[in-house]
Amino acid sequence: MIPAAARPAMEGVIPSVIATCSADGVPNVSQVSQVWYVDESHVAVSHQFFNKTMRNLREVPWVMIHANDPHTLDIWQIVARHEATLTEGPVFEQMSLQLETIGSMTGTTELWDLKAAEIFAVESIERLEIRRVP
């Protein structure tokens, strides 16, 4: 389901955006450091500063994610359902290592502590092409 063309948007080069909604319809939008390709139908999102997002996911497990391709600047719009929270294992370790690398390169290691990898089943994904000004 996740096309190969979308994979560059899941490298963590450009921060992504995740939108959730509470049971009573109040939206919440947060920036995330990483949207990580797990397999052809799953992505993981880095859980660093997710208090409101996690409250919303417990009430309504659906999200919309915008992940940006660093080469084309196109946005990949992902509609997904929350499935699991990982605090260990290969996906968590790989995401944590990438965040540590970013922190070490920017001198801001304290900002990059990964609390969990939130696993989502992708229901749909589509490219939103950016109109380029000539």
C-alpha cells in the first residue's frame, strides 16, 4: 500500500505533522520528528511530546499525517489507525538511534528523547503535489 515513491518522506529529514481529534471533536495538530516506514502497510511516528495526541488516540484512534518529501517537497497525506505503542524492539531502536544522531549533529540531544514509537496501520496514502512557481 505504501508506494516506494513515498519512502523519502519517511526519512525524518523534514518534520512531519500529525492531526488527531478528541471524542468531542476538538482537533489537535502536532509536529513530529519522524514518520518511519515499518512495512508496506504500517508506519511508526516518534512519540516525544505527545500528551494531547495520546489522549486523543485513546478516544479516537484515527490520524492524518503529512510527511514531506525532502527532494520534491511534495506532501504525502496518510490516513491511519493507531495500533500499538512500542518502547523496545528493532523499530524503536532504529528510530531512537536516528533521533540521537540528529541531536548530536545539532547539539540539542536533550530534545530528541524518544519515549515510544507509535505504530499506525495505513488506510490510505496519497501525494499532494506542491505547485511550483515558474
